[in-house]
Amino acid sequence: MRKLGLALALALSLTSAQAVMAAPLIINGGFESGLAGWTLMDQAGGSGSSFWQTGTASPLNGFVVPAPPEGLHAIMTDQTGPGSHIFFQDFVVPFSVTAADFSFQYFVHNYANDFSTPNSLDYLVALNQQARADIIRVGANPFSVAAADVLFSFGGTESGDPLVQGWNTLNFDLTAFLAAHGGETLRLRFAEVDNQSFFNLGIDDVRLNASSVPEPGTLVLLGTGLAAAARRATRRA
């Protein structure tokens, strides 16, 4: 009877393990640990960058901005002249994704008269004043917006949008997308370009969570460990 109980416990444990394995794919999405986990890049020759931000002042110019919505810190672009700024984080997609959701909060203050959104993140392109978020190939140029490199676009600012926005929350269901990229390393990128006037883009509370079915090898290892534990418990009985 004791062996039967252990066998049932093993089966139930394997069933549970196969049903759910959930994990966050992005680290430090609230920017409370500085900018750890994120890579910052600025187009050569431009002004400004992306900065760790707190309080109600923009990090470089001291413009009035709303406080970060989650915790004490966010990331925010700021500049004294034209420039192009991106920050990104690479993540590994689990195999056999069964559910995935992505969300982030953003703040935008465009000091120009409108947004200008050419298909480019080059601040030397005439009339380029925009922000956007994408998932791109890791091997691509980090500033690329080519169709072959942008795997999923979360959209961005458009002409006629309010010049001041946020903090607002965006949510996306990425189940189908990530399920098609199991085992791959992808890159989550946020971008801001300004050559018309100042532009603050703030990002906070970035969350990318995925649930997946463990690979058969994982279940075999788990089952082997549980079986060994069962044998030890039986011998002690």
C-alpha cells in the first residue's frame, strides 16, 4: 500500500509538472535595480541618451514629468539636441509555450508640434520624431526597422497623437508569436528618435511572462529524481 501511494504521488507530480511551468522572461522590468539587464545604445553624433529616472524631473534637462508609476524608478530618454536612442534586453523563449502575456507602462512628452514617423530610427533623416517598441532578431542591427528584422511590432507614436501621454499601460497576448519561436533568443527593443525638438520617452513595469510544457527530457529527469526518492522512502519503511 505504501509503494502504491508513492507511485501515485509520482504520477501526480509528473502530471502537474507537465501542465504548468511559468516564468518571467524579462529581468529588472521595473528598473529598481538600476539599468541591470538592459543595454543602452545611442546613434553616433547625436545628443542625449536613456537614463535611470526617479522623481518628477527628467534626468538631463529637469523637465517636469510624472513620477514613475511602479516603484521609485523608470527609464527615460532626454537630450539637448537631435539624437536616436534605444534600450533593449535579450530573452530566451521556452519550448512549447502555452500562454504568454506582455505589458509595459509608457510616458511620452513630445515638445515638437507633431510626431513624424518615417520607417527609420536615424535622427539624420528629415522630420523624425517618434517612439516605438518591437521584438527584433538578435543578429540584426539594433537600430534596424527592416521587415526581415522586426519580428513583432507593438506600435508607436503616430502623427496627430497627443503630444503628452501617460503613464499608460499596454497589454499584448504573445502566446501564438512565442509558440512559433520556441528555443530562440529574441530582443525586446524600445526606441526614441528626435530631430524636431525635445522628447521624453519613459518606460516602466515591463513584464513578459510565459507558461510552457516542459520538454520530455525535463520530465524524465524529474521522474528519475522522484522515483529515486520513492525508493529511498520505501527502504526506510
